[in-house]
Amino acid sequence: MDSIPLVSVIIPVFNTASYLKDSIGSILSQSLQDIEIIVINDASTDESETIINEMRCHDKRISYYKLITNRGQSIARNKGIDLAKGKYIYFMDSDDILRTDALERCYHYCENYALDFLFFDGELFCETDISPHSWDYQRTNIYNEEKVYNGLEIFNNMLDKKLHRAAPWLMFISHTHLKKLNITFYPSIIHEDELFTPLLYMQSTRIGCLKQTFVKHRVRNNSTMTIRYSLRNIECYLTVFDQLFLFAHQHKEFYVIIEKFARYTLNPVFQTAKILPYKDKWNAFCLCSKKNYLHYLSIKTLLIFLFK
């Protein structure tokens, strides 16, 4: 019988051939060797498959699954969860770079404190033709590495301090815990992380923090972070809150914090959406009103959204 790997690294791939050798290479060179690397090719049309197969020939820890049609990052990650055998799961983006000791440090920390998951920091690096961005993934400095946090407590604190970040590549998660909660990524939307991460935080009771910058996250053209804002962004964010409030209907103890998260998220979303054409602005306003989310927007946000 094959031994169970300590960590399953799940990497969705869609047309990132230029970055795969660096990204997957940073996993292959991890100091923790007892891992599996699950690469899900989301019907790439570039040379991604060729590069993945070349790397598989040199390291049998890489397993490969190809989706026939492009299904999106949620479906790819969910397939990776289905295939994973490891004790812990790490979600890696296919153009990111992970520090060599990251998985080993995370594994031992989770084992020592019996954690549901832990979080750490990341830093952005941009392609040369992209302007610098203001996203900040450094937020562990105010937390205590020696403390085990309750999820509701720390999620609430992160919202108060404006430190919440939804990125799954900033978390190292117990596979058993994830399966027990039955949390997966909502399909066919962008910003699916904004649903996955709060559900994980709210339902976890043992969360740890490592004050380390383990991942370099690439900002590039045609990524979710840089693609031009559209009405679909608004629609997907509202779908996230449809699902969160459906969850709150079944778990009323989380209703208040989900309302706080709605204010935390929707105000900057609608302020960013000021760039939309007026027709799209009106459609977004009507959709938000229909779903009864307007009261989470401040007067300032509405003025910026409608008139700037």
C-alpha cells in the first residue's frame, strides 16, 4: 500500500506555460519531500501540458489530471480536493513561487498545535508591463504565533483591523477538517475565494499564524487581479453573499459577522465599480437593490459609484 503523503499541493493550470517551471519547481524543491503535487490542467491551449509532462517524467510526485473543457478555477481546485490523499492541503497558483521551507514549517507548526489551518503572509511581484498594485498581504505582525485562535474571534478581528484576505494560497489546511466541513469552491464564478475563506474561518476553532512571508504571488496581465472590472464582478460578489446569507439562515450565530463582512467587502467593490459604463452601473444598482444588499453600502460609496 502506498504511504499517505504529508501534504497535497493542488495547482490549477490554465495557460500559464511561461511560469510553470518556476512555480512547480518551487514545490519540487521543498525541504519537505513527502508530498504529492496534483496538477489540474483546465483545458489549457498553450504549451502547459507539454511542460507538465516533461516535469512529471523527472519527478513521480507529480500527478496530472486534464479537464476536457475549460471549467474555471473552482472546478479545478475541487477536482484536486477529490484526488488529494495528503494529511494537509495547500492551494498553489500556477504562476506563484513558494519559499523552499514553507511546507515543512507549516506542517510541523500544524502538527505541534493540532490546527485546523494556519495562515501566513505573501508578497506581490508584478510583470514589467504592469503598474504596481496596492494589495497588501502582510498582516500577521499583530497576531501571536504561540496562540491558537478561534475562527469567529480572529475573523472578526481581521475585519475590524481591515486585514482579512481571502486568498487560499495564504493558508495551509487540515485535509480532515476540510472534508468534515464539506467546503468546496463555488463553481462558475470569479471571487470564489471570498466565499470559501469566510466559511473556513467561521467553522474552525483551532487556527494558527506563522509570521513568515512564504509565497510570492505574481500579478500579471489577464489574471483575476488585473482584468478590467465588469458587471460580472459585481454579479459574482453578490452570488457570494447569496450563499453566505443562505448559510447564515441555517447557522444564525454567524449572521452578524456575515453582515459585517458584507459591509467590509461590498463598499470597496462598488467604489471600484465606479469605472463601469452607466448602463452597467444601473444594472448593478438594480441587482443589489433586488437582493436587498443596498443597506450594506454607505452613502459615500453610493455617491462615488453613481456619480464619479
